[in-house]
Amino acid sequence: MKFTIVLSIVLIGAGVTACSSYLSPQLTRDSNQRVDQTITANSKIDSLVATYKRELDKEMSQIIGRSLVDFLVARPSSNLGSWVADAALQYVVQEEQMNNEPVICLLNTGGIRASLSKGSITKGDIFKVMPFDNRLVAVKLPISVKTEILAYLKMTGGEPIAGFTVQNGVFVLSKEYTTNDYIWVITTDFLANGGDKMLFFQNGIEKKAVNAMLRDVLIQTVIDQQEIGKVNYSERINW
């Protein structure tokens, strides 16, 4: 009987020790592997991902519309930046029923990572333009934020905007509203959290999370419009 008890204790202890060793991180090798032309393809891995790659390539090469002009990103403003900001603004205004609210859009030039060439637009093209999974949000701010936005645009040299312009250094709303105490700013969650040093969003009175990624909105906008570039995007920022 004593032997059985002792044996049980030994086995349990060995099991605990084995589990502890398994759960503890162990350094098996410490070396650097250069990634260059000497690295050969792994046929097993290639065959494993081939099916998924074909499906992904098929979806990304799907033509969803066409551009009538070359869409470029530049500062202080550009047709691509203005188109992206317009798409975001129109989507949120419609989804959140904000037609009678003072609302603008402010994005960041650095978030647009590629241009759109004249001609067919594929879904993959939009992924290149907007590779980040940033979601749209609406932030309610005191109307005094206009001064901070102007200062920010002056400092950075310009960002994509919609719903207002800067004319001779003056903030000009595209529409007149009955209230002038606050303004809603459509942006991304990255910027609303202070990204790119847009610290004025910290003064938000209210925030609405929109259940949509900016990239998905752009894809749907191309599908809906079919042809983009009909609008003459004049300079929206003029100091």
C-alpha cells in the first residue's frame, strides 16, 4: 500500500515537472538568418497557400469601377485626398442622419498610401490606397476647434478635408447651419485617439463610432459611382 502511494506521488510529481517544462519558454537556438537570394522556396508551404492566394488574387483583381483622371495625393490638398474625405463625409452623414448637423471631415495625408491611375479600378487598388483597418468615427467638438484645426493644417502643410475650405487662411464651412456652438468632425479612430498629433480631438464632447472601415467605404463608393473624377476638385486649402 505504501509503495502504491509513493509511486503515485512520484508519477504526479513527474507529470507536474513535465508540464512546467512544457509551459516555460525554452531558448533552443540563438542565431540570425539572412533573408536574401540564397533562401529557396518551400514547396510544401507554397502548395499549402496556393489555393488561398488564387482566391485572394481573384478578389483583388476584380474591377469595381473606373477613374476618369489620375488621382494623386499631395499637399496642401489634392483630388484624391478630397475624394476620400468626401466619401467618408457623405457616408457618415447618411448613416448617422446628420444632414442638419454642422459636420466636416478631416483625415491625414499620411494615411493615403498610393495614387489611383486613370482607367479601371480594382478592389486591390483601393487596398493600396488605404491599407489600414481604420474605422470611421464622428467627434463632437466645441466650435472653437476651428482655430486649432487651422493651426494644424498650417503646421503640416495640408490634409484631406471635406465640408469646409480654407480661403485666405479663413475657415469657411460649405453650408450654413442654425447652430454655431459645436461642430462634428468625421475622422478615423486612429486620428480621433490623437494619432498624427491631432490632440484637439481630446476635447471631444461626444463620440459616435461608425460601424465601417474607411477602406470599405471607398470600395463601396467606387461601386456606387462607377466612374469617379467627374467632380472638379479645386484647391480646398488656400493660405
